[in-house]
Amino acid sequence: MRLPLQGALPNRIPVAGPDISDLEVSLVADAARGGFYQGANQYQSRFEQEFAGYVGVSHAVALPSCTSAIHLALAAMGVGPGDEVIVPDITWIATVAPVLYLGATPIFADVDPTTWCIAPTSVEHCLSKRTKAIIGVDLYGGMCDWARLRGLARAANVRLIEDAAEAIGSSWMNQRAGSLADIGAFSFHGSKTMTTGEGGMLVTNDGDLLARVLRLRDHGRAPNDFFFENEEVGFKYRMSAVQAAMGLGQLSRLQQFLDKKRRIFSLYSEHLAGLDGVTLNAEPAGLYNSYWMSTVVWDESYDILKKGVMARLAARGIDSRPFFNPLSSLPALSNIASAKPARERNKVAYGLSERGINLPSALCLEDDDVLWAACVLRAALESSRVAPVSARERPAAAVVPASPEKVAIPSRSAA
Ligand SMILES: Cc1ncc(COP(=O)(O)O)c(C=O)c1O
């Protein structure tokens, strides 16, 4: 049998990807052989216990994905037709899809211009008598203003979910991402800081929500039902032993991955310094940002949008990703009645989205890869610079010319 994937190295600079060592391989092999008979569920239970300990919560439930964790969270909270759930307009569609699975209505709140996470002032504006839950998303490793979100949720008597899919290892005032709401949800997709191939985790301190989640995730069976006496129609959301074994290995190496992500970010930060109107992920006081994706946004003094910059990087062998499109702009969601007012209201989300990209942040990157990506990005932006908005508004404003030819990009043999 050929194993064409073994040892394969990317010939482009990848935007995301994991670090898998012999430890994970041996744990997975053990689970493949031993995760049945008397070994059934042992890897899953250990992974759940160690993960809950890491995040600092009482309970963790291993699942096939973060999407399923959000689905279960909303279902356990009793969200259904007629209810509204407030979500940030900037996130991956997986945050909102489960709201629609349950027949509820998403309300798209604007995001904060600095953290890029849901803006509490906008949430306040979106609250109504029909609001049942708020989902905050810790975007790209940053974190929401959880103190204010919790205050708003408490005052309005609505539930709070933390979509921490992208933020394993981040913390705010020493409280880990995922532990700040009624339920937290994580993703272990292959692009994430730690992976189980595909997978997710739901965490909570609330025993009642946990009991509901455990029943719903197993086709409506009570956890100790040995006689197949399903009490309601639920879902089938479980993680396999092989995935849990991989997760255990990855969790034990998580700090190493976080150090690497922070190193990648610091290299971008250093090499993009001094570009006016260009900002990277924020790390306000009290936040430890896990920088899942080093991300750059630029202002209107650069006459180039995200697809243009992505094309410039791609031509040099560098993969990147677009800053998320506002959910209310997506063909899949734009017909929802609440999307139209969001398109008019969410100025920050729409502004950021056009002028931002995720930079290569894969765990396999070498410093040189990051420097090369920073160098090509810098050249792409510098050559697109027109002038600061204030200068352009003056009649005979001096435009700063920077033609691509003038920007020297060192050649690089193996990208
Ligand atoms: C913010 C956010 N929420 C949810 C998800 C869904 O995760 P999964 O693919 O594990 O379902 C992702 C994954 O990319 C995400 O980035």
C-alpha cells in the first residue's frame, strides 16, 4: 500500500495547518486497537476531563465538530421558531447555521473596530423581546468584551454562548477562552491551533445544560439507558476514540503551538511596522491572544481590496484567506429579513471585511516563510498606497506614488 501523504511538504506557503508528532501517532495507533470492548469511551472520557481542566470548567463533551457544539448548545437552551439569536456579522457561517437549523432568526450585530469581535453596543441595539441567546465569537484568537456581554445577557435574561472555535489557549484576565459564557464551543478542524482531524468540544459549568446536552447528543437517550428507550428525537453527535487520542496528544503540546503562533505574529508585527493605516490583531491589556490567524487590515489610503492582495501573494506562492465576509452579505443568508437592516447598520463589519486578510499562520512555517510573506505583503500594500484620506480631500493633494516597479522584492527560490 502506498502512503503518498506521509512526509509530504507543502510547495506553497500554507495559510493554516497543524503540527503532528510521533506522540499523536502512537496514541492514535493505541486507540485504533484498544478503543473498543472494555476500552470503549476511555480515550473520550480522558480527553474530556483533561480539556475541561485546561479550560477551567466543570464539564466538557467531545463532539464531531464545533458546529455540532453550537447546535447542541442552542437546542439545550430551548431555542426554536419565533426566537431570535444575536450573532456577530463577521464570523464563519458555522456560528449561525445552527440558529437556522432550529428555525430561529439570527440578528446580525456589528463588530468592534479594534478587536473585530461582536460590539456590545450593537448587541444592545439588537436585543428584543424575542431574543433568546447571544453568541459571541472569539475571532482569529482575539476575545470579545465578555464582561459587557455577560452584563447585557444577565440584564435581558438571555443565554450566552462563546464560540471559541478559533481561540483555544487565549485568555482574558487569566480566564481561558470558552469559559466565559453559559456554554463554550471549540473546533478541532485541521486548520485550528490543535486538531483531531475533525472534531469539537462543548464546555459548561451548568449541570442542567450539561444533562440536556448529553441527552440530545445521543438520540434522546438518557446517559444510563441500556435498553434503547429513547425519550425524544435528538442528534447523533459523538467523537471517536481515535480522534480523542489525537486530541489528548495535541492538548499536551498546546503551549508549544501557542508559542509558535505568537512567534509568527511577532514576526509579522515587526516586519509590517511603520505602514500607516495598517493594523494587525489586537491584544488589549488583560488579553493573551493565541493568534490562531495573524490577520492584517488596511484603511482606504490603500487603493486595493482583499482579493487584490490575495492575488499578489498567491502569485508569489503564498496562500492567504479573506477576512470573513459579513454574514448578512452572503447569498446563503441575504434573503433573511434581518439581513437587510444589518447591511445598512453594520458599517464596521462591512469596512473591515473588504480590506483584510488572514496571513500564513500554519504551525509548519519557518521564520523565513513568515518574513517572505510579510515582505510580499508590504510591497503589495506600499505599491497601492495613494494618500491618507485627509490629504486626498484637499484639492491639490500630493499623491504618494509608489509603483510596483519601485518596490524591490527579494527573489525566493523555494516558496
Ligand atoms: C468561528 C467559528 N465557528 C465555528 C466553526 C465551526 O467549526 P467546525 O468546522 O469544527 O464545525 C469554525 C470553524 O472554522 C469557526 O471558525
